[in-house]
Amino acid sequence: MKTFIVPIDFSPASINAMDYAVNLAMLVDAEICLVHIFSLPERYLRVSSVSNPGLISGDAENRLYNLRRKIQKRTGNSVRIRSEVRPGKFFETLRSVCEEIKPYAVLIGSQGKAKSVYQRFGSHSVSAIKYLSCPLIFVPNGKKFEPVKKMGLAFDFREEPSEKMIEELKTFAHDFKVQIHVLYINHADKQDLDAVFESGAIMSMLSPLPHEYHFITGKNTRKSILSFCKSNGIDLLIVVPKRRNLFEKLVRNSHTREFVLHSHIPVMSLQSQTA
């Protein structure tokens, strides 16, 4: 069974990511797992007799129960949904949950009330990518669900795509029944023949899925991608991080962090190599 994991801190952004995940789940016949992660107060960590973290997680469990009830009522119980409350450091604990469940994808809201997790979205998005090997979808705050019809793939053609990445891409394209638009950002104001060759290899690997290839000329990666997505009706932008990767470039400074933070479409991260 496909499973979407949604970290919940009860902020509007995380609730919005949950709502987006519910709509995706109905689209691809998946279930939802809501995960609330909390840190144990220092005084509890120093007292060995404290063995029941449920004493401080009861409120979160009640709130998650209410969220599940609302979703079940809204969807007519058509989406299976469960929840977990766990103590621990956010990314380490979330990674453990992902290793256990092996999710179809993790959906993360672009902002939240937990400073250590969401406030600096750009840097923490990169942290999530480094900690988690599963597909990640970053949902812009306030973004309402729209059927995903077109996917944009921004990929560094100097990196060799892994079979894992290609298979994940095929899976999403097949399940969402979408067209893939492969984007190459050309900074030299001319087509790079090596990139053309590599794009042909990717097209071969993506066959027989419907896809198109686009050269985008521009010195500003952020503006070029944003402009293309807006003018071509891209519903989901896919990035493939690796080493000095495109996503890190997108969130490296305040201007590009604002781009990702306020993007009008969700951004998905796929791993370029097998974890």
C-alpha cells in the first residue's frame, strides 16, 4: 500500500500539507500517516524513572485523532489514515519512521511554528534532503490542491541519473498520469552538445512515458525555472539533489530561499543515487 507521511506540528502550513496529501492519496489510492515529533524536556532526560513519554504526548494524540476524524468525514472514509506521536530530534526521528514505513513520499509544509524545523525553510529543506532518502514534496504555505497534469524535471545533466531516480520518476508519472517536461538551464546562451546527448539518454530511459525536452537560456536559474513553470502550466517541479546540487543553489541565498518558500507550485526532491 502506498503511504504518504506528513510531519505535523499543528501549524497552518503543516495542516495545509496534510490536506494536499489527502487529495494526492485519493488520486493514487494511498494511505496517510501523520507524524508528530516532540522533544522531551531536559528535566525528563535527567530523571531515569520517567519511562512514559505518553504523559506529555497525550495532547498531541488527541489533536491528531481530531484531524483524522475530520479527514474521514470529508472523504467519506475513502482515505485510510493513521497517526503516530514520537519523541526525539526531528530529522533523526523522521528518518527512523521513513525507514520503517518506506513511504511513497513525505510531504512537508513550507513553514511552521517550530523554529528548529520550519522557520528557515531553505536551509532545513536541504537538511531534510540530506537526512531522508525517500521522495520529498515541499508544499507552499496556502497552496490548495490542483490535479497534477504536468511535471517539470530540473536535472543537472553533468550527473548520471540512477536507476532508482528514473524508476521513481516513472512511478510518479504513471500514477499521476502526467506529462514530464525535462528542463535544461543553459547559462552559456547556446545549446551544450553534451547536454543534448545526455538528454537523449534520459528520454530513452523515460520512454514510453509522455515527455518533452526544453532548453532554457538564462543566467538566473531561479527566474528561468519560475518563468517556465508559470508560462507552461507546470503543477509540480522535480529537482534531483547531488553534491553541489540544483536545490542547494535554489535555497542558498535569501532571494532564492524566498522563491522556494513562496513558490506557487510544490517542489519534489528525488535522490540521484541509491541510498
